[in-house]
Amino acid sequence: MTACRPAIQPGVRAFLKLQPLLLVLALTGCGSPHALIEVSRTRAEVAAELNRPGAPLPPPLAHRPYSTESEVLRAEVAEVCAGWDPGELPALVSDLYLSGVDAGDATEALLRAHCAPLDAIVVEMIAQGQDEAINAVLERALVLGGSGSVALIEEAAMVGLDRRARLLEQGGVGALRESLVYGLRYFPSGGDLGLTQAALAMNALFEEVLPGYALYTFVLPGRATSDAPNAAHAARQVELLRLIETYAAAGGSESQAESHVFLVPVYANYGDLALADQLAPELAELMRVRLARRLRTSGHADLAKRLETHSGPFLVTTLEPHLLPKDAQTPRLLLDLSALGIESLYSLIDAYDRSVPGALAGQPESLALLGERLRERINLDATQEHWFFWIGRPPARSAPRPPA
């Protein structure tokens, strides 16, 4: 596929000569002569789309995260598009981009699931995509649509670029998603306070967070499930976030390199609300799903199931500035608070919201020290196996305990 990628520059003018380029690609093997999907609209119908005064704004977002693994993604999209209204395509495309799905994979999943006609999918994927997405969308549409769809794809590309230009004038390509801006809110034990890292693609937030802290704890709010009634689940989650906002936000005088930091998934543009009301549940769900999938592939099927079925909230603490472990042996601490009493949450936050001694900063021993603090403040003897878990190689304390 890489050898067939057309060198297309973004912008409407660059696409005025798009048809000859696509035709060459089709004839040289980049576009299959036989369509792999059904092309259900004519070029005349797409041309009529060009003359319309403007496309309607999309319906409210579905707020559903999607997998970045192509096979899983196809199944998810097929399930959503079974018997649905094609008018919901803009919202679905928006969610795919928010989930960090590759533009080519998203295009193929939409086409194979017959979510909408080929041209409508190309229009929406280009209109909402970044510059680098355009080539991937056209390439995948050509392969699946066949050489007979070249003219149709060209017209659709023009419609998409025209809509994209209007979005740029309105303040950015992500204007269709501007009502919800996802972010991670930082609550460090020391250093600068009130930081919120924002991004349009949800996966960009937790795959690489801001570096320089000693310990990172990702707060993953859960959903009400059969093991936790709505009232109990909501009360535990609200109290946890209230304590983080009240006590962790107070900060300290230590340097960032010695600071522990809580990371909470939020709507970045809701910063004037209480932390519990800023929560972005779809971002939290995406983080849980991605972590569960990574744990399952590394042999922790029991923990993966826990993340998928328990109500949480969950706390994942790591030395690294990203949620997903890149090495199965890297130590991580996972706490499942599904059954923890609200009365224990203050002690829990107190154990976390402390600086890391300089000699231990960045070392596995700092995680072990956190585990010791938790054991001192909360009675883990009877409940530890139910909510306190090491992932990877458990760290060992090899340095003397600093004074309290």
C-alpha cells in the first residue's frame, strides 16, 4: 500500500487535478478493477451535493470509543451500523477520529459495514480529518471501490475539501467536535497546579503524558454495574474526586521531579465546574478498554476482566509518562476501589499525595514505598487480594525508609 500512496497536497486547489492522478493509480494496480464494495450513488448525485448551499451540522456525538485494532474495529463499526440511520455518519466519524483510529482503517471499516454510500463516507472522513488523513482515505476508498469509482471518489473528495475549508474558517478542522474538548487534569503533590492537557484525539492524551514527574496515577472512573448500585457507585466516585480536588490541588513546595501526580480524564472546556462534573466518561472508558486489552495480551486476563466488569474507580500508578505498559515486566500498581468503603478514601488519598524522596525518584522503590504507605493507612490484611495488585515485576524496597 505504501508504494501506491498518492503524493497529494492538502487544499482544494491541489485537488483540481485529482482525477488524472486517481486514474493512473487505478490503472497501475492501486485501485482494484473490481469493486470490493457496492457503489450505490452516481456521479450526478454527488455533483448535485456540490451545489447545495451547505451540509447540515452533525447530530450530537455518540461518545463511544473505538478500537485501533483493525479487525476489532470492523466488528464494532458493523455492530453500530446494523440497521442504523446514515444521517448519524458525521457523529460516528467524529468518534472514530476522537478514538485515534487510523483514517484508512476507519474508512475501510465504514465501507465494509455499508454504513453509508462510498461518496458520503469519503466526504465525511476528509471533512473531519487532518491533512495526513486525506491520502489514507482516498487510497482505501480506491482499493475497495475499484477503478470504476474513480470519478465518484474525486467528486466526493471535492465536497469533503469544500466542507473542510469552511471548518477551517470557523476555527479549525476539528470544529465538528469543538463542543467537547477532551483533556487530562493534573493534580501534582508539588509544582504547578491547575494544568489541563487537551487534545482532539482521546488516545493522544494517555499514550504520552507530560514527562518529568516521579510517579503518575491515572484515575479511571468506572460505570455503575451489578456489583455496585448507582447510588453507592456515584458516592464513592464523587468523594474520591472531591478529595483529589481538595487536598491534592493544595499542592506543595517540592520540585516536579519529586512530585506524584493524579491524572483525571475530563472535558477540558468544563474547567469551571466541580471535578466530578468535568469527568469525560468516554475517555475514561477508552483508557480502561485499552489497558484491559494490553493486560490480557501480557497474561493478566483476570485483571483485564476486572477492569471490564467492575465499577471502580481504578487507580493505575506508574513510573512512566503513559498509561499502557510498553514492557510487561515494568512495575505498575493497580487499585480497584469497587468495594472500598468511602470512609477509607481520605487515608488512600493521603498515602498518594506525598512527594517521592529524591533518592527514589524515578526508581521502582518509589512504587514500593507507596505500597507501604497504603498498608500503613488502610487495613489490607483481609482485602488486599481483592483490590491491590502489582502488574509486572513487583518492586522491592532496597533503600532505608526516609523519616515521615
